[in-house]
Amino acid sequence: MKRRNFIKTSGAVVAGSMLLNPSGAMAANFAGKKTRVALVGTGVRGISFWGKTIVENFSDIVEYVGLCDINPGRLAFGKSFMGVDCPTFTNFDEMMKQTKPDMLIVTTVDSTHHEFIIKGLEYGAEVLTEKPFTTDEVKCQAILDAEKKYNKKVTVGFNYRFNPHYTKLRELLKEKRVGKLTSVDFHWYLNVYHGASYFRRWHGLREHSGTLLIHKASHHFDLLNWWIDSDPVEVSAYGMLEHYGKNNPFRGAKCRGCEHKDKCKFFWDITGNEHLMKLYVENEHHDGYIRDSCVWRNEIDIFDKMSVQIKYANDVQVNYSLTTYSPYEGMTIAFNGMNGRIDSWDGIPWRRKEKLEQAELHTKEMSQDKENKPADYEEIFVSDNFGETNLLKVPRERGGHGGGDKRLHDRVFRNPESPDPYGHFAGSRDGAMSILIGTAARKSIDEGRPIKIADLTDLVPYPSRGV
């Protein structure tokens, strides 16, 4: 793969233009026409988040013209579940040639994202892909080259950016509330239910997911890039598989019918979920994919604990960790600045208890509206050096990802040209930088050395993204 050195200023202009307006497919709305959308990958994420939800909320401006999947059974169920009346295809090229969509949405297995993104661009569509952007640096470069070649744009569905809690952190950092940012401590905890689910599915194999440093952590790395407003330059990491996979005295092929189910704390009865039974179990015979595979199977080769150090072009240093077998689900984050510190968290159980206890103390003083009870907020503590600590309360929304899902959808489909002062909308450069951290971390673990981001693709890291 050829390395091309870009002039710094011109590269920044290109990156900025992609960030501010990554998708032009919705221009049809302004001409009074519905945007023609095709979807490839009819798993849960595709037919629900980018499928049925879009049909229910945006049918006045969006029209599904095609669905594609290698599994004809999942394809038929997906069409019925979404409630659409469009042709279905098991051949992607046939779908693109026949339907000629304005926008292609990619929700396939991570390792195949690049194939459909590149082909979608070649067929003249704008492309919206689920995270991660792709799973390694070679595929990443191929997407970047295709975007330039075909003069179409790729948007990455980073819904976490749109969460009001995370947006408030971005606002505080942008206004330098605690002075120049110097370092960040970021720790994410997956509980034994959510965390284990990745090891049951195709995500447990590196060849499909690129490891959770790509599939899951690209969300977190994108948030870091966005909050810090700079690009990563060097990554060092440690990681191991010490809980799931081969680290158990017994195992089976899948949970259904497993002889060890009575003594396995991770036994999961998929038969109790009608939706997953119809989507996956009833269609196993088409492609052999097992949705409730054993979390102890020997072929699992991803990490279940990860620790990453990232150095940014603006000299900010980050300590990040991901744990996949925690008793609770949540995150903690701290931003250290020259003049103070910002602390926040999400989902930490004793923090929730503290908020509830405070709510009880002030019950008589609060509104009787149960939807606005004092526990319904996220906390951000801002501490000034030689000063005091102030609590900021961000109203908590109960929708998907704290309200981020709806805001992302609105931005993509309803208001693509609306002002974006905090740079919520993510383009190809954002997607690339998020997975390049994960790629570098994986390489660092495998090779036992620090990895420089600039050695992976032709993207030049910049001290400031200018957003």
C-alpha cells in the first residue's frame, strides 16, 4: 500500500468539509422527493435501529427501496418486521443495480463493512455505516481512497456523540472550563450479561470483529477524539483473554441443549426471546450462524480485558480500559486540566443510589411531575484548583443511549443541514481515527511495542480538528 504525504493545510480543509457535511444523500428532501434508501445486513441492528425505527419516524421523507442479506430467512423476517414493501436480494450487486438508492446503510459483520462501503460509493450512493468504520488499517485506507475516487461521502453512525450528557462534556472542554486539557482517565465496564453476549456471537472471533478494541471501543475512542478535539499519534496497550473462551473447565456447542446448563452461570435461554428465535434460530439452516454459541468455546480469540494508553497530537495523554465481565455496566471519566478537573460517570450503581437518597431528602421541594424527579439527571463535577467543586446536572433521557439515537436519526434524515457547533456528525476521517486507535492497540498487544498512527494509513494526525 502506497503512503501519500498530504500538505497539512489542504488535508485539514478536506477533513473539515467531510466532518461538517458528511452526507449529501438527503438533498432529495429539499427537492420534495423521498430519499431512496437500501440496507445491507438484516441482523438485529439493521432491521431495528436503522430499519423499523426509520420507517416509523421518517416515512414521509425516506423510502426503503431494497434489503440485502446472505441469509434469505433473516431477509424475509426483516422485511416483515420493518413493515416495508420493497424487493429483497441475496446478491448485493443486483440490489444496487436495480434499485439505484440515494443512500446505502451498511450493518453487516464488521469485517465486511469495507466491501459494501466501497461498492456503495462505486454505485454512486452516499453511504452510512454502523460503527466500526472497518476492522484494520488496510481496509480503512481502501475506503478513504474510494471516497476520494468516487466523490461521495461516508457517514459513521456514532450515536454516543449525540447523548446530552456527553455533549455537555464536549461543551465544557471546548470552552476550556478547567483550562488547557492535559490528560484523561476513561474506564468502561461491560457487565456479565452484555459483556458475555459478545463472546456468544460472531464478535468473539477476531477475523469478524477485529476484537472489542475495534467493535466496542471504537465508540469510546471516537468520543475521546471528539472531546479532546485532536488526533491520536501513538498507542501502547495490553490485553488478554483470561475469563471467557478456553478459560473454563467445561464447554458446549451452544446454550440450547447444553449438558452443563445447570452449573453454568452464563447459560442463556434464547428460546425465551421470540424475536431472536424468529430472526436467528429459525434461519440457522441457511448459513449455520448460531446466535447462542458457548462463551467458553475454544475458538474465541479476542481479548476480554484491555488497557490502552494514547498520546494525542496536542500532547494530551489518555489512560483507557475496557472490562467485559463486571458486575455492573457503566463508565467513569475524568478530564485533568491546568486549572482543575472534570469528573463524570454513567451507570455506576452507588452513584445512582446517592442521587436517589438526595432525591428523597428534597421530595417536598420538588415538582410533583414524576417524569422530572431529581434522580433523572446525569452528574458532572467541575473542580477548580484552589477553588470549589460545582455539580452540574444534565437531564437524563430514557430513550436509546440517553437520547442520542433519536438525535442522530434526526440529524441524518430530518435536518442534515442544521447547525452543528459541536461537530456531532461523524464522517470518514472520524471513523478512521476511531478504528486506527483500536488497530494500533491490537498491534501493540500482539507485537509488544508502541504503534504510531501515522504508520498505518496516509492520514496525518492534527493537533486540532478545528471543531
